Amino acid sequence: MTSLARVQIALLFYSCFCVVSFTAAVYAATLFPPLVPNAGLWIAALTAAGMFVGAPIAWLVGKALPREWHNPLVARQSPLAHEPAREI
């Protein structure tokens, strides 16, 4: 697996993880009554904690994905077609 593919997968996972982390922080800070007076501080703190936790997890996920997921797409003839409709 190339390091570029690993970085791309890690960035994709990390961005999704940060969105989920921010959403969870907003829900936690606004639905838990003792946190409401300082909700902005709690949202920032929980989101930052999620970003620090998510970085190594994303890097490990990028490494753990199977090698066959990273192969480039190759045009091939469909097993249902007798002859290709165009040059491959």
C-alpha cells in the first residue's frame, strides 16, 4: 500500500470522525443542564479532545484497510456481455 493511499484514507476517516465528535459535543453541552451555562467552552473542549483522539485512530484505520481496496479501477468486459460495446 502506498503512503499516499494511507494518508487519503486517514484524512477521510479523520474528517468524518471530527464531524461526529463535534455533533456529539454539541448534543452533550446543550442537553446536559450543568454544562449549558458554559456550553461554548465545553463544545470547544470536547471537540478538541475528539480531534486529538481521532488522529491516531484515523492513521491506524488507514493502515488496516485491505490492500485490494486501493487498486485502481480498470475497465473490463462485463461477464454478461458477449462482445464489448466499445474498445477497452
